[in-house]
Amino acid sequence: MPESSTALRLGLDVGGTNLRLGVFSNLTLLEETRFQANYSNICKQYPPGEAWQQILQVTAKAIQAMLDKHPEIQSIGIGFPGFINPKSGLLAQSPNLPGLLNVNLGRDLSQLLGRKVLVFNDGNAAAYGEYCSLELPAGGLLYAGLGTGIGGGLVANGKVWAGAHGYALELGHLIVEHDGPECGCGNRGCVEQYASATAIGKNYARQTGKQLSAHEVSTLASQGDKQAQSVFALAGEKLAQAIALTLNIVDVENVVIGGGVVSSWALMEASFIYRLQTDLIRVLRDKVKVSLSSSGDNAGMLGAALLADISV
């Protein structure tokens, strides 16, 4: 965790359908702003170049509003969904924001704002935010964020492990079903196609023909709808498969699950626990602590703010 400082840090957490900004003093959130910024729809409705310019303008406007209110902000960090090289800042692809290929959000925003902006994979940012919030000893933490897609991140020995190209711990793109549904990353059967909010709506529609949001499917499941319940049970099972595969390789003690879908965790928990215990190697069973995020979904903002501060 970075050393204590009185400087203010700005962290942004960018999702497929919303944008959240937080101003932090150390680990304390001083102010938060969130609003609908449906970048996913923008990417679907407009040509890539035009979509990118809209995303830049919306993001820059949001950041500038915070800078005007808090001119003492020293660093700006963004957690953004996609395959991002942390050294160059290049976004190679964003599976849930189609058309965004080889663009550089940090560079382009820095030019618009006249301020240095650093961009990180959103799963890595959230993992680091959770790690710092929990004040864990220098060990390991695996994070899974269940939102529009599924992000993942690993903190080992107090540092985010991004891999050689910056694409490590893409948990949502572990294949858990051979020849399963096509994923935005280009493969099939990724866990993102089962346990993300988008997938829960799609999988319910496949069974019933009804187009509902994950929240609406959750409500029906809680009311006893068997098909809705089966969608969440499958989500829990497939998520556990992916996490067990990862734990069998990285062997960390702590797993934190966050994102909007965890509000329906009770519908997933039984199938998740059963499959996790089944798929973990025997020596790891009962040695891993799995918990839901206690950050109030602020981990992505916090992690982005802290990573930008230590990367400046």
C-alpha cells in the first residue's frame, strides 16, 4: 500500500453502462459522482472513430468537473475494461466495448485535459483497491468483479501482477464450457458468458424467450421462478470453475468477489461452494477464504487512484 499522503487523488471506474468518479485522501472517499454513460451502446451505434471521440469527450468533461472543484488533485487514474498494456497505456481490445482497438485513453485524455492521466485494467484496479481496503499482509488476493462483463485481478506481495503484456488474470475469459456461447473476446464458452450481468439476462432469454435484465431475473428467482434460479445456479457453478482453475495455479489465501451481480449472491452461493470445493486440488480445499466485497463497490475507483499515485 502506498505511503500516507495528504494529496488528493482522483479515481475513475468505467463500466459498460456507467462512469464513477471518486476523490480520495489516502483511503478515505471524500466525494463521489456517478452517472449513466452507456459506452457499450455508443460503441454499438457509432463507427469506431466517432464512438471513441464521444467516449473521450464524456470522460474528459467528467474529470474536468472534478478538477474544477478540487484543484489540489495530484493524480488521476482510470480503471477501464479491456486488454491494456500498463507500460504504453494502449488498449488492444475491450470485449464489451466493440470496435475499440489499439486506442490510448490515457494519452488522449492527457492531451485534452493538459494533465497526466494513467489508465489501468479495471480488474487490476479493483483488486488493488480491495487489497488496500482490507489492509492485508503482503500475501495474495484474487479479485473477480461481476458486472457487465467479468474482470479479474491478482495482487501478490503487495503489487498488482499484470503479466508480460498487461493481460494477466483475465478471469472472465477462462473457458469453462467447450463450444459454449460466443464471447466478445473472440473465444467461446468463457465464464463471462455465464456469470456476468449480461450473460444472466441472455441465458434467461434463451430458456424463456423473455428479454430481462439480471436484476429482473434475480427478482423472479427470489420469487421461485425455477428457470431464473437455474440461470443463477449455473452462474455460480461456472464462476467457481474459473476461480478454482486460477487458484490451482496462483495459490492465494484470499478471494474477493465484487460487482453488481453480488447483490444476488444468495442465488449463486450453493452451486459456487460445491463446485469450488470439487474443482480445487485437495490440498487447497478449506484453505481459501472467499468473501464478498465490503468496499461498497468503491474498490475500482480507489485502486485506480492509488495506482496512478504510485505510478507517477
